[in-house]
Amino acid sequence: MFMIILRAFRADPGLRAVFIKVFAVVFGCAVAGSAFIAYWSPRAYLSTASIKLHTDPPPVGGKGLDDPLFVNTQTRIFTSASLLYSVVTNLNLQHLLARQSGEPDWSLDRTFMALSQKVGVTHKSGTSLFAVSVKNADPDVAARIVNTIVGRFREQRLQDWKKHFQPSDRELRADEGDAILALARPSPHTVVGTKLEIFSLWVFGGTLLALMAGGAGALRAFQIRRLSDRNSTPP
């Protein structure tokens, strides 16, 4: 059946015209709707803080500071449940983020999930420098959250060092060499990418819907034409 429809679609310009018309209408509506949704979506602001990690002994594996194990481990710690839960409770984000959404206080789990989706971590190749970014509708809140994440990360590394390695005074001072290079400041600049991401996502979904609608329209036209041909055929 599919091959019959495909051959008919290739041979019949009328079916292709139906597909194109339906696709164009649905796709146009999808683009317009996506633009409307993106325009009215809440603004988001990006705040970034950076920290340089102490790496004595050097990362495992002999691959230097770009060792995937080293980079992935530190990135996971930045977004780990234990660290982000401590940030949530420290800043009372259950109340703050819920209030921004116009809802009653969230549970810890829901707040953690919402926060984890707004945190990004990047590593500068060839260095032990990591940058942590947070998006939020309030630039001051974004800055406070990311600064707390970086501060708690540094505290956690120091605690782990003391717990597992029992360092001497010299080693402890070396570990304390982890340096927060730049704390985030509230930025008035809108994260344009957020609206573009929303627009792109909805357009992608609209394109898939338009393809399905165009195919359904062409299939319906094919069925109607086939039925008409049968009825017009003399017995």
C-alpha cells in the first residue's frame, strides 16, 4: 500500500500540490506561533563565576589537565545532588524559585531538578579553570546562586581532601590554593539565546507536525481520488 501511494505521489502533481499546500499552511502557523511564544516567554539572565582548581597530584591517567576523567569528575561534582541540595537550602530556593513561577513553595526534589536544568559548567582546555553559569529571570538571583555553587564546591573539595588524604600543613595549604578567580555580578544583559532556543524548539516541533499534516492531506486526497476513479469506472 505504501509503495502504491509513493508511486502515485511521484506521478501525480496534484498530490504533491496538496502536500505542499497543507505543509505550508501548518508550517506558517507553527512559525508564527513559535515567534509569539518566544516573544512572550520570560526573560532569563546569565551569571558566570570561575574557579581554578589545585591539581597536586596531577589528574589521573597522565593526560594532563584535559584528562576526560578529571574534567568529567569535576563537572559532575558541580552539578551533584549533594552540592545543589546544599545550595537550595542555603538560599531557600524552594520558596524563591516557586515564587518566581507564581506557585507555593516547591519540594526539595522539584527545586533541585529545576536548578540542575539551569546550571552549566565549562572547562577551559589545557587549564584547571572551570566556569559555572546559571540562568534565572532575576539577574541578582542568578549571581547569588552561581556564587554559592562555586563557594560550596570549594568548601566540599577542602573537606574531601581533609577526610580522605589527611594532609600535612604544607599539603593543606597547597589544596587551599583552589582560587575563585571571578565571582558573578548581576548582569542587565538578556540571554538572547534563551528566546532563540524556545523559538527553535517550537519551530522544530511545528516542522514535524507540518510534515505529518502534509502527508495526511496527500493521503486523504489519494484516497478520495481512488474512490472517485472506482465510482466512475463502468461495471
